[in-house]
Amino acid sequence: MLRNMKRVSLGMLTLAVVCLAMSFVPKEPRQGKPAKTQRFAITENKAAKRVDITVDGKPFTSYIYPNELMKPVLYPLRTAKGTLVTRGWPMDPRPGERVDHPHHVGMWFNYGDVNGLDFWNNSTAIPAEKKKDFGTIKHRAVTKMTGGNDKAELVVTADWQKPDGTNLLLEETRFIFNGQGNDRTIERITKLTALKEEVLFKDNKEGMLGIRLSRELEHPSNKPEVFTDASGVATAVPKLNNEGVTGKYISSEGKTGDDVWGTRGKWVNLVGTIGQEPVSLVILDNPQNVGYPTYWHARGYGLYAANPLGQKAMSNGKEELNYKLAPGKSVTFRHKVIIHSGSNLTNDQVNAEFQKFSAVK
């Protein structure tokens, strides 16, 4: 009996050793569904001074701040099909484009008269002896960057600087990138804080949220024109071949075409066709913004801008705002851009989008 008990104990010990050894054998990975890739991806490249936003692996837009630009911009903007809706020049010229206003790049946010400094028209084309009259917006940092299946978010800070490098305003901007199906959207929420001195945004036509359009989305031009900026610099805008040029502005107040310029509206819908692709490019104002409903600095040659602060210039002297910020005080501007392809959005569809955006706090 004792011999049998020894045999049992030995067998149990052997089994325990085998079990212990098996516990250290690496297990085969469990087979299952691969991890789903997030629809909205966002990638920073500090060396190239850019943040790229993709949707379903395809480029949508990029936040860029190269040295040759006097402010950060989103460039370029694309439809869900990848079609470019912004002008390429001067960053990436395309045949048949206008080559005027080198400060019109992609989508940007600035103003033409901030304590007497012109932030809107500044570019590398400004002669050195005139630089004293221009301000520059310098990217400071990316403070938040998240992708996901529903949206991507980018939060950045920037300094509005005087020519001597002194900071006049601190900018904190939150971008929300979204879109389903044929839609791509960008919400831009920008908070400006005055620093050590009072800041005056003197009424000026050059502002504020701007987009420079691709040639196809311009209005057909019947004559050469000359445009003069706030500093008196004249730019000749020649008549070009109108083949494929299909743009038309439509405002919430029923204004169309060139008649939209210098009028107020809750939104403007730019409709047109690029190749065989119908496109609507919408800018929505927000009731929380100063100067609501905004004036529109929308030109047929491809400048598409909402200007809530340029009231005297836009109303031909009938109104005046001259908005001021005391030291330490802030103001926030909210806008939404909708890029819709495959059809032109109707007024009812744009109104529905405006109502949803107006309700966001």
C-alpha cells in the first residue's frame, strides 16, 4: 500500500510540473476581427510645419504655418471626392488660375486694421520699407489633437504680433472636422484675447474669415478689374477664359452673384460645378458672433469672406462699429464651413444646417 501511495504522489508531482511548464508556453493569439481604423485621422509634422487631416485614409485639408505665410491657414480644402475647391497659387499653382493677392491662401482668419496694423494683406510681396504697417500671426503650439470615427479636433494657439515681434493678441482656435457621405465640414471657433493694451478693430473691409476659391468656383468675369486694398496697393485682375467657370453666390437674404458683396446675411451658399461634380461651399455665421448677421466680403474673382467688424466700410458709412477689446478681455467668433458635392444645396437645406449650428453652445 505504501508503495502504491508513493506511485500516486509521484504521478501527481509529475502532472503538477507539466502543468506549471505549460503555463509558460506562449499562447497563439486569438483570431478575431482586425481593429477598425478610425475614419478621421490627424497627424502633426513639426518639421514641415503642418498638421494633416484625413477622412477614410484620404486627404481632406491641412493646417499649415510655413515661414512664407504671414498667418496659419487651412490649405487646401477638398470635397468628399477629393476635388480641390481652393486656389492653388501661390503654394501649388494650377493652369488657368489668377495670380493676384498672394495673401489669399486656402482658408484663413485675420483682419485689415488692428491698432492700425494690417494683418489681412501681409505677405512676402510687401516691400521691406512698408513692413512697419503690417502685422503677422505666428503659430505657437498645437495644444490638442484627436481623431475618431465621428470627427477630428485640432486646438492651436497663435500670437498676433506687431512688426517688432511684440504680441498684441493671443489666439486660441478650435477646429472640428466632420463629414458623412458627400459632406465635409469644418467648424472654427476662435477666441482672441487682448494682452497688455487695448485693441481696436477699426472698421475695415478686409476681414475676417476668408477662403480663396478655385477658378471653377469664381463668377465668370466679363472685364478686367483693379482692386485696391486698405493700404492703397492696387492689384490688376485680368479677364480670363471663362470656360468651366460656374460659381454663384446665394445669400440667406436672397441676394445673388456680385450683389452679395457689402450686404448682411446669416449664411452664403456658393454653388458651382468643377468638372462634372456639382459643389456647394457654405459659410455659416453664428448668432453669438459680434456683428451678427455678418457682412459679406464676397468677390466674383474668388475671394469669399465673412466680415462682421467692417461695418462702416461695408455699409458705405451708414453704420459704424469700431470694436474694442480692453486688456485681458476676450471675444470669440464661431463659423462653420460646409463642402457638399454631388449636388447644389437648396436654401431649405442650408437653413436647416444654420439652425443646427445656431443651437450649438
